Amino acid sequence: MHECTDKLMNPFRYLFGPVPSRRYGRSLGVDLTVPKTCTLNCRFCQLGPTPQTTVTRSEAPPIDAVIGELRQWLTTGQPADFITASGSGEPTLHLRFGDLFRFVRAETPCRSLLLSNGSLFTLPEVRRDAALADVVKVSLHAWDQASFERVVRPHPSLRFGAILEGYLAFRQQFTGRLDLEVFIIPGINDTDGQAQRIAELAQSFKPDAITLNTAVRPPADSGITACPPGRLRALAALFGPAAHEGGTEPATAPVELTEPALIALVSRHPVSVRALAANFRTSETGMRSVLEPLARQHRLRLFSSQGTLFAGPPDTGAEEQQA
């Protein structure tokens, strides 16, 4: 019964949101991969481990079906600042991801955003289609092949130097805004020397903004811990004036607390109850009173990680761990 009800509230298979983003406002996510399909098996990934990394690009899911859902969503009149290629893996693995940006530009009032790990920017056709987006965000968490393999556990064919060359080539052809994410992992890439090497590489392709993030959601590798805020702030200073630590920007405008909005927000990745309470402008106690019945109905999952309570996608194979 609940599955039927959720389908009526959220009739979309490939779209999620719009959800509030600190950097990008209200973002409508478009999932262009089959969960979880990725070129990397990042130790910090909030979506969990990648069962098998791949660099084989495909046309799944069908782009015509994705765009059909977008046309349907547009009739709802919901506001969004960005339509974002993201979701359950690496969106540039889709052979026709550029068609999404063509549609957004031609038929919507929104801007387009690509959230990519950047690993396929070695391919001219990927760079060509990525350049159709208004904003592109890529990642750089390492400084050489060995550190690249340690942090993101890539597909064996991927070479760190070639990806950097791809970034340089993309910067030369892209006229939009290029953002960079650097994920800091204590004990792996958090010394001044390591961060300085990453910063020097980043400056070679001149991103417009750099965000230093750390583990605020449960990572694929349970041994990964968060970098303390003060240390993250100090490391951000090494990257220059374009850099800031994640979570320092002002929150977006409050979102109405409804079950569809709440389920949409946690449908692809876990969010802490504390962050949900801030997003919906309510107390943590009030947020739990809304979340707990939904967890009992298996419409989302409540679980604890490193002493923090999270809400995430339902896990039918596990019991909810409620505090």
C-alpha cells in the first residue's frame, strides 16, 4: 500500500527533488545511471561501495524516457534553479547525457548542472557534451596515481595524469562555471604538503570555485572519519581565495515540510536528522516525530553512524536501527 502511495506522490523513476542545495539552490536531480554504476569505488562515497567499477558507456536508462519525465515534471509548475545530472553513479557513463543539457537549455527556464567525478574527461566526446551544461563540478582528491588509487579505487584503466590533461582541455573549451570538489580524508590526504600538491594541480586548470568537503554522511569505507572543521578551514586557505570548506555557505530558503519533499530529499543518499531539521526549519525532535512513522512503514530508513542519526533510502533487507 505504501509503495502505491509513494508512487502517486512521486510518479517519477529518474527524477528526484527538487531538493535544497547550499551552493546550487533548488536542484532537480536526474539519475542517468543504473544504481550503482560508476568508474570509481570511492572510499568516502555516501552511496556505498561500487559493486564493480566500469568505463563502458551505455544508453541506459533510455534518454527519451528521462526527458519524457522532465516534460511531465514541468507541467507541475514546481520551481527549480538547476536541473542536475547526478544520482546513483557517474552520469557521464551515459552515452547521451548531453541530450539532457540540450533539453534544459531549449525547453526549460532552469540552468543545467553536471555533477561528475571527472574520470571520463579523458574522452573528447565527454568533454564536448559536458560543455553544454551551465555549471560543471568535477573532483580532485589526489596528487599522483598512487594517491588516486588509494582514495577512489578507480577502474584499472584510469590514469590520474590523463584525467588532469582532460581537465586542462575542458577548461580551454568550456565557457561556463567550473567548480571543483576536494574531499579530505584524515590520515590519507590531510597534511599541508598533500593539500598543497592538490592545490597546485587545481590551479593548473583554474576552477571558478573550490569546495573542500569531508565525511558528513556515512561513507562506503566505515573506517573513514571526518576532518575537524578547524583543520578543514586551514586546508581551504591553501587553495586560495576561490576555496571554502563545505557547509560554510548560507542555507537555502526554507522548504515546506511535506512527506513527498522529505522522501525526495533522502531518496538517493542519507541526510542527518540535524541537517533535515535545519532544511525544514523545525526542531530535531519534531523532525524525528515525522521520520519515525515513515521508517516503520519502510518508506525511508533511520540509522546511526558514528553517533549521528541519519535518514536514507529504504533498505528492505535490513531492520531500521532507530535511536
